[in-house]
Amino acid sequence: MADAQIKAKVNQKLIESGEYERLSQYLRQKLIENGWYEQVTELASDTLRAQENPNFEKLVDLVEPEALALVPEFVKVELLSMIKRFLEGIVD
């Protein structure tokens, strides 16, 4: 099975079970608690001010890599651990 098919199947299981929403809420809460939204808002504002002809797609392309890098490592690790536990539970 191709990687894209596996990813689609995992996403489908996460959504069907309601786990996707639970993981999304966890991620949202952790990002808020750790100031990620404020950091990304400031980064986006600074990026917009530096652009001559700003547009949304360009802003996303410029901000996304740094915004992803700003996600605290412990949040990434915990989220991956939660997904792994979910997947182990459906395979058993």
C-alpha cells in the first residue's frame, strides 16, 4: 500500500472514531498555552509589512516553515505518541 493510501486510511479512522477532533483540541490548547498563536501572529504581521504586494498564498508560503518550527518539541512528541497509541488500539 502506498504512503498516500496509508495516510488516507489513518485519517479516515481518526475522523470516524472522533479521535481527530480530540487530537485537534489537544493541539489547539497546547499551542495557546505556549504562546504559539501570538508568535505566529507577530511573524505574519512582520512578514506582511515587509511585502510589497501581499496576498494570502504568499503569506502562507513565507510563514508556514517558521510557524511549524515554532511548535514546541514536547507538543510534537506527545501528539505523535497519542496517534501511535490510537493506531495500536485499532490494530490489536
